[in-house]
Amino acid sequence: MLVRALLHRGHEVRVIDNLSSGQRSDLPDPVSEPCLSILQADLREPKTWESQFDGAEAVWHLAANRDIRLGTSRPEIDLEQGTIASFHVIDAARRHAVPRAYLTSSCVIYGLPTVFPTPESYGPLEPQSLYGASKLAAEGLFSAYAHSYGLQSYIFRLANIIDARMNHGVIFDFFEKLKKDPTRLEVLGDGRQAKSYLRTEDCVAGMLLVADRADASVNIYNLGTLDRISVREIAEKVVRAHGEKARIEFTGGSQGWAGDVPQLLLSIDRASGLGWRPSYTSAAAVDRTIAEVALARGLGR
């Protein structure tokens, strides 16, 4: 969606993606978009892609390991796909004199905050997962490169981003579990975990607005919603959308898994001060996404 938005603004866009978690069909077709090029490459191998930075006005770094739980069993994955990949991106920006660099970070860098809504100034930052640690390390790199080499860095600390194309996350997981066993839905934790969920279109609109209106050396912005929704509520909504009378079973405990952050609600005052507001609440974002996923799977017809 970001690619389409940038093309709509008249930019030439060069996409670098290893397509490990996405599909080529998620992107516009370069045949019909002459200002778009797509290179399938691995960010850990900069020699295969860094020429794409020649003459660029900005770089948007969205790539990362998308499975937070996977990092617990494979600790190297967030180091390689998060920290090291981010270093290669920001260093390539320096070497090719790209003036602006944008990073999608995450709300999980706050760890287990005690202040809600959590502002960008909150600290100390104590990530609970290796994914969170890699995002915080990437933030440090983007900040340090801005101060050391004069480029501008933009860091977006995002709530849970959702839409019908996702292939991970709680909504996707629940649909997959019910596909395998329509009679029961296992929910990790006690169901009281409550977090914010932001639609992709709201996220993209927020990032572009900040890009247009913020002009510091390092610009750090939370993007989320004013509310949150519990895992129990999401489970109940998915069961209804699935059209089954599955029983919901909780594994227990305040955390769903090692590294989970059970309570998240970001302060969006800083972004709101620039004029951004999400068009969906967390509940509405979840409702729309569930409806879209159910329709795509042929449910509820």
C-alpha cells in the first residue's frame, strides 16, 4: 500500500524485497506502472541491491522478521534480518548520499510499559523479545547515522498493523486454527491481553503525513489508535465470523508466549499534533479485517 501511495504521488519507486513473507502479487505490476521497478534480493547481501540507492531521494526500510515468536527458537533470525539488515540499509543510504531514511519500528520496543497511553519519551526501553531488541537496535542506528552523517531519520513506532492480506498475527492465526479444527479455538494466554490494531491504510497515511510535516534531524512518532481490544474479544469475533460454535480454550498466564507484551496502548498525541488521526478504532479495524478475511475464505456467505 505504501508503494501505491508513493506512485500516486508521482514518485519513481524501486522496491527491494526477498519475498520471503509476501507475494509479488501484493505489489503493483511494473508493466502498468512505468515508474516502478522490483528487485528480488536479500538485504543481508548489499552488493546485490545497493546500486538501487543511486540518485534516491529517500529510502523506506520496512523489512524485518515478521514472526516475533520465531525469534525465541531461532535467536539469530532477528539479528540477521533486523539489526544487520538495518545497518546495511542505513549505511547504503550514507554511501549513496540519500538525504532521508524512514524506518518502521514497533510498539514492542517499550517492553512492559507502566504508563498508558505510552508516549515516545517513555523509558527505560526494555524489549521483551528479540524482535523488539532488533527494532530498538535499528532505531539506534538510524538515529546515530542522522547525527553523525547529516541525513534525516524518521522512526515510526507502530501498533499492530492489520488488513486482509496479512499472513501472520492473531487474526490470521485464529482463522488457521479454526480451519484445522472448527470445534475449538486455542488462545495463548488468559485472553486479557489488550492491544491497539491499526489498519494499513491509516498507517500509510500517518507515515506520509509525518514525512511531509516533520523536519527534525531524528523524528520519532508513535502510530496507533486511541483504544485497544482484548484477545478474548478478537477470538469471539473470529468464531462468529467463521460460522462455527467453537469453544474457546485459554492456555493461561498473562503472556501469550515468551516475549509477548500483554498490554499496549500508544500515545498518538505527537502525530495528532501534526494533523493525523486514524480513521478506524482498534475495534473497527479488527471488525473490518475479520470481515475481509472471512469473505476471502468463502465464509459467512
